[in-house]
Amino acid sequence: MKICICCSLSFTKEVLQIAQQLEALGHEVLLPNGVINHLAEQPNYDPIQTKIETDPVHLHTDKIRTADAVLVCNYSKNGIDHYIGANSFAEMFVAKYFDKPVFTLFPLPNQPYIHDEIHAFEPKILNGNLEKIKI
């Protein structure tokens, strides 16, 4: 299965490990360009400039369109368990638009401003178990 990973770039190290595990399970993995290029680890990392340079609106949307499923790697960040940021939220929307199944690595976050919308995407929660990815 071809799986497109969506995540915060601050999870680059963890996501690269997830990609290896998915590949070991026989999946093809599509990663955000910012993860591929380790942009969040650069000395002068600027998140706004990174978003402009990596053009996730077009490039990552194309990856989602060609994938069989989307995996949101929602680790904890900024004091929020299972954080889903603005880009990952938007990418979940895109996946739903293209009728792609959405998986989350961990349970959904308690983020009131996107609570209803995230649940309406009907993600399948893996609870850390990548072997549960099935469509």
C-alpha cells in the first residue's frame, strides 16, 4: 500500500523511523519534503520560509492524491497530547476530499477548535500499532 505521512516537521526523527517500519511491513511511503530534507534541523530553520519553499499546499497534496491512505503522526507537542497542527489538519481535509482513508498514529488530541472536524474525518486510530493499517 502507498501511504502518505502527514506530520509536524518537528517530528522528523520519529517520522523517519515510522517510515522505515512501514517499509519493512511492505508499504511504499511518501514523506513531506520538509522531513525528507530535515529542514526543521537546519541551524536557521524558519517555519514560514520552510512552508513557502516546500510548497505543501501543492506538493504534499499531490502526494496525498496518489496515495492509498494517509497516516497522521500525531506525537505530543506544545503541551498537547497527540498534537495535530494546522498543516496536518488541512492534509486530513484533503485526504477526506480525495476519499483516502485517514489513520492517526495515536488517539485524537483534545484541541477544541478542531475537535468536531477531526472526528468528522473518521480517522482510524492505530494506538501506535502500524500493523493495523488496512483498507
